[in-house]
Amino acid sequence: MKLWGGRFTKPTNRLVEEYNASITFDQELAEEDIQGSIAHVTMLGACGVLSQSEADQIIEGLEKILQKIRAGEIEFSIENEDIHMNIEKLLIEEIGPVGGKLHTGRSRNDQVAVDMHLYVRKQTVEMVRLLTQLQRVLIEQAEQHVDTILPGYTHLQRAQPVRFAHHLLAYVSMFERDIERLIDSYKRVNTCPLGAGAIAGTTFPTDRHMVAKHLGFDRIYDNSMDAVSDRDYLVEFLSICSLIMVHLSRLSEELILWTSEEFNYIVLDDAFCTGSSMMPQKKNPDIPELIRGKTGRVFGHLIGLLTTLKALPLTYNKDLQEDKEGVFDTVKTLTGALSIMAPMLQTMKVNKEQMKKNAESGFSNATDLADYLVNKGLSFREAHEVVGKLVLYCIEQDKYLAGCTLDEFQRFSKLIEQDVYDKIACEQVVEARISLGGTAKNQVLKTLSEKKKKMDETLSWLSIVY
């Protein structure tokens, strides 16, 4: 008999059992389900809904089941539909009929809700930890390459030279925002729905605050209907994960470009690359490519959940069973990407000479020549036109700005003098950006220091919530 089968006269059709069951994936919540059940029955005992003896017996049984699950000794059954009913059935088998009292004063609706809150809370902390680990590697690489210069790009065309440290710190800032979003979302994740029942609460004299405190929640839902139907926190979690994947994908794209012979800026360690089954010379950046490719599936899970929720009436509907697989897959995808990105970046080799060579080639110092003319009295628009014509001349003559003679410069403007060569030298172009957040060395070092302090703040938060 099903645990809910009292009003039914026929067994469930096998096809219905298979289609309806979620145990194939929600067994991921086994530990959270038992954690929530222990908190619930502890409260039932304290409130006198169950005798203390009954509560102790149920808790002992749940702890034994948890040990068996961790040891791989439990085989879940599709006939019992989901992780909640599987564990309850196992409990009854373990301790007898008293196990049937576990579900007093609650529903699978608030039970699954608390399981998912506990799961996402745990994964939120893990995401913050992994992001901080990745930031640390980026900061370490940045510290080693404060004086390494490469071309900065707009439209994937060489724009202005920058410090490689400055480039890497841009990603540190992206991941910093991701961490801030996760930490901010934590307070909404850390809200306890247990005790809301199926929809309207319970007639038993329960203590929801006691359950919340036992499970480490900061607060409880103040509306039972909202408690069992809310999936906003999952949408928010998937949205944040999608943004993290965007940032990882952008970084991956750059790694893929930089490892190509056309750029030749970095070399990824052999341990993080693969070869071709046909072409012996190949060393492929498969890991960045996979991270870039897997970004789409995370986006898909976000859109899938939004689509599921968009027309659901209150309160619980079976559609909400579809909230889990996308979340589980997103966690697996993102934690995998974060875990592998950090050591891949840590072991990459940087080709400083090639970066510098490309930074000195082309016309990435053209803006500085225009600024030079502005300081000599021209308006920026006039200076822009002069330098534009000079660049066209250089292209026709197959040379760069720094290769022009003073006489050639002065054909376009008599304001250009010998000191121009110092102003358009690659190192000076980088160092001249003294504005806050610019590429001047003191600004980059300042940013490095600030990012370290911010990372320490994150580590402090982790030490509190762990």
C-alpha cells in the first residue's frame, strides 16, 4: 500500500508510477530530508505532540538510516515515489509503526521545500568558497604580472596597451559581484518553510521557530501558502549561477584565443588539455571550450524554471517537481567548472615577450598622440583628425607611429616635437593612465590591495556560516 493510499481502490498504474516518481533524482536530498525530519520530530517531542520516548526512537531510526545511506547500503524504490516516502517507509521498517508518527503535523509540500532550502543554502556557501578560491589564483597571477604588458582590445581589435594584471583583475571584480549576489541571496535562502503543512498550517501545537533554530535558519515564512509554493530563491540562485557561467565563459573564450598560435599569449599545462585522435600535433583547450559550451545548459535551467512558474496558481502543484533536476545539474556543472578553472589558471604559462611585441605593434598609442596634441593646444577633435590622417599614412608606408621620423610627424602637425617619442612609448602609454581604476602601476597595486581585503571579508563570512 502507498502511504497515501487509503482512499484508493486500485493500485497505481506502473506507467504512472514511473512518470510520477522523482526518487531517481531527488535522492540527492537524502541528507537534507533526514536533517529536516530530525528537527521536526525533535520539536514534536518538545511540544508534547509525541512522547519523548517516541521522538527519541524516531530520531535514532533516522540516524541509522542516514548511516546506511552514506555507506551505500540503501536501495531506493520507485514505488515509494520520492525521497520523503522512501525514508519514511525505511523508518517504519527499521523501528515499526511508531515510524508512521514522523509525518505528524507536516506535508510533503513543506517537507520538500525545507529540503531544497537546506540544499541551496549548502550550495550557496560552496559556490562562494569556490569563487574565492578562483579569485585567489587570479590575484596571485596578477601579482606576478604587474609589469607584463599586452594589448587591450575593443571589438577584438587592438585598442590600448594594458597591464596583464589589470586584465586579470577585471575578472576578479566580476567574481566579486557574483559573491556579493550569492551572499545577499543567502538571507532569502535561509528562510524556513517547515511547519506550513500542505497549504494552511497544522492543528497541532507546533513551534516553527524551534524547528528553524534547530536547522540554523534565520527566520520563517510568515504565510503558509507562500511557504510551500515559493521558488523565487531557486530562480535567484539559477540566475546568479547563470551570471557566474557568463563570466567563466568570457574568461574561457580569452583562454582559447590566447592559446592559439595567432595570439600565443599563454600556454595551458598539458594536464588541462587534450589531443586529437587524428592530428598528432594538436593540443586542444578542451576544458575552456567545455565551460563555454556548458554555459547554455545553465541558462536553459533558469528559463525552464521561470517557464514552469509563470502560470502556477497557489499553492503546491506537481509542476514544482520540475524545480529540482535543473538545480542539481546547475550545481554539478558550475562547481565542476569553478573547481577546474582555478588550477588551470594557476599552472598556465604567460608569454610576456609575445604580449609586449603585440602591444608595441599597431596603433594602440594613437590616443596618447592625440592627448599629446591636446596638451599642445589643439582641441581633441582636431587632434583626433590629425592622428587619424597620420595613422592612414603609416598604414600606406607600412610602419607604426613610433617608427615615424620627427619630420614625418611634423608634416601633419608642427606641434609635434622630439618629446613625442617618450609620450607614445608602450610603457609610458600604460603608466600615463593615472585615473582611478586605470592601468598606471600605482592604481593596479591599489586595486590588488583592495581585492585582497575584499577577499578577506568573504573568508570571514564563510567562517561564520560554515
